[in-house]
Amino acid sequence: MTDQLVAERNWARNYSYQAPRIAHPESVAELQELVAGAQHIRALGSRHSFNSIADTAGTLAVLDRFDPGISINTDTLTVTVSGGTRYGTLATELQRQGFAIHNLASLPHISIAGAVATATHGSGDSNGNLATAVAGLTMVTADGSLLTVRRGDPDFDGMVVGLGALGIVTELTLDIEPSFDVSQNVFENLSWEQVLADFDAVTSSAYSVSLFTDWSGDTIGQAWLKRRGSAPSPEAFFGGTPATEARHPLPGVSGSNCTQQLGVPGPWSERLAHFRMEFTPSQGEELQSEYFIPREHAVEALRTMRGLSGVVTPLLLIGEIRTMAADKLWLSPNYGRDGIGLHFTWRQDQPAVEAVLPLIEAELAPFAARPHWGKLFDAGAAAVAPLYPRFGDFIALARRLDPDGTFRNGFLDRTVFGS
């Protein structure tokens, strides 16, 4: 096991970790020993969170030295993999063996355990977020022991989206299915009027649909349609016209680091994410926020956001609208409800962004908007707790598994425990 005693920053470089020690255990046994001897410890994944959720006053444990351990069970149609493995690595191996997972986030660069713990999502009317694929997991708990739970076990639905508050996840078992092809088309300059008039038809038109907008004007900049199979590409889409070359979500940025477009069918592993594994994802130095709205309030929430363009657009690189299916994971933003995600990729001006977040949250409050756990938001536990029917159950579970607060940190104290 190797240690570092220097401060490090997250992917967006807007947050410097305060932990005095960063450890890289090379086995589960080393991690167990590390946790058992720590007063405070947290897992650090691919560092793609934009807030302090992964930080600690003690030791940060990075599982990047673990073997991915990718093991497919063809009888149960599951794959077991190390928690520190990135989705791009898993996707490549699954495709090689003829299998797939149901969804991918925009970036294949993120770690599986970190994405699951924060309910990071992907898109699609009928697609649950990435955490819904979890059929089992193993974690190191506060005393250094191993705890394995399976779907259907007591409290399993509370442990999957665990925010790192319950233990350090070393291994996950995910549902898989036979590999499938996806074709991706981009349409430009959709009519807001047409989209709002039949929003359900827009989002149900493909396996996954993303709308990119800066919330200003009468048109939506881009729609990305990811369709299973190789059906002919539509010639128009709600007032939008087909892009004739590869596009990037950010205006003026080359589409060369994005996944294959122009309706060319290919493996799911090379289409479901927005960005290619081998390229630097997205803008790099940026800030992100996201709020999840119940599906029945989608159109009204979109109209509300358009009304905030005057304060939002000047700070925005791009916004994205996606959909997700309901699930039963206690702290998933999609718990108990189909929904849409309103994603904001901000310019790197954190004081200005933090100043506008309370306004956005106040305007979206009538729609019971739940913030993404790994991105920037203003709300504390008093505002967040009423949004989740099982919030109290999660707190009780965390206190039972971690009575001394080994995995607690300032983020959890502010947003979950309220102290």
C-alpha cells in the first residue's frame, strides 16, 4: 500500500481535498486494515464530484490499485466487478464477451462504486439510473469487516445509493443482458414550442434522448437520440434538422471526442455515453449542478427554467434535459417517481454559481426537485429530508452500521444528518 501526504484536487479543479492522507491499498485485506485503524476515512473514486462528498478529515482510500476482477455469470446474467473500476473498462470487456449493461452515464471515465453511490444516471424513459442495475455489493464496514448484501435482503435498497456513509464498497454485482447495437443522431435547433407541446413524444422517440440548451431563445440547440438497432434515421425532429457532422454539446467545440453519431450503428459500449473513453471528457474545468423533477411536472418546470434564462444563461456553458425511470432505492433522486433531470454545466465561476443556486432551488421547490448528490447545490438536510420518504430510515441505517461516524464528513453533516 502506498500513501500520499499532498493535497489533491477533483476533476474540475474547483475543490481541493482537505484529507491529510491519501492511501492506495492494493487488496481488500489492506483496505480492511486501513479502515479498522482509522478514526475517519472515505473512499475517493474518479474525482468527478463537484462538492465535498468524498472528502474527510482523515484518510482518503483510492481503490485504483485493485484488479478490476470482472467476472460474468451467464446463468444469472450478472457481472461482478471491483468498485474502483471505471465504466469504460467494464463496458469494453462486457462487449468483448457479448454482453451489455442497460445504461451508461455521459462519461465512461467515472468509477462504478462512486456513480452508484450517488445515483448517477444515464437517460431513457424506461431506463433506471446506473444504481438500479446493482444486484449485490460487498463493502468494508467501520470495524473493518466485510458485509455482502443481495437484492431482496433487508435494507438492500438503502445501501445501494449509500453516499459513502455506510462503508467502502469493494465489489458490485450488476445485471447484464446480451449486447445490442445503438445508432446515434443529432438534431439541431428544435422548436421549444413543439417540444413543450408534446414532450412525452420527444423523450419516447428513442432508447435515450438528451436535449441540450442554454435556456435562451425559441429553439433548443441540440437533441441527441440514441436508438437501439439500426432503423432508418428520421429526417426531422420537432422542428430540428439533422446535423451533418459530429457535434459536441458545447457550441464551437469539436465533436471528435464524442461518441459516433450520424446514425451509424455500433456497439452500445461505443454509443450510450456521450464521450469517448480515450479522450478528455466534456470541457474539463467546469462546474455542474443537477435537479430531478417528477415527470408530471416536466413541462411546467421547463417553462420555469426558461423564465430564469436572464440569470442562468450568462453563467452556463450548456444545459441538458434527460429522463429516468422510477426506482425503489431510498436515496435515489428517482425514488418512487419517473422523472427528468435538469443538468447545468457552468462556467468555472463558483461564487457566481453558488449565488444563483438558491434562486433556482426556490423556483423549482414547488416541483419537489431533488439535487444530484455529487454536484453543486445549496439545500441542507432540512430542505432535502422531506423530499425522500425513506430519509429517516437511511439515517437510522447509517447510525447502526457506523455508530462512531467513521465515514461521516462535513458534506453528510450538512445535507443528511443536519448537524
